Amino acid sequence: MQTNQTRSQIKPGMTVYIVLKQDQRSGKLTKGVVRDILTKSPTHPHGIKVRLTDGKVGRVKEVCM
């Protein structure tokens, strides 16, 4: 399973790339810092839903190292 699909590997304060709801068709990624993890289940096939510190909400596609 990929990192972006496992809730336990995403923590508040991490820098991630998410795809916003309106960008799902284009696949455009938005970079930000995780404030809240919104997905309650341990995994999700489309990525874990998070809220960034700037208030944007989307599903994690990549974790910045």
C-alpha cells in the first residue's frame, strides 16, 4: 500500500502534496502543511483526506521528505 493511502503515516505538521476536489480531473497538486487528518479509517484507496494550515482540504498524493 502506498504511503498516501495509510493514515498512520501522515502526521500533523508534515509537508504534503494534495489534490483538491476541484482539481481531481486535472490532477493539479497543491503543496501545504497538514493541520488535521479528516479520514477516520486507517486506509483509503484515493488517499487520506487532510486539512492544510491554510484551510484547504484534499487527499494526500505525495509526502515531501
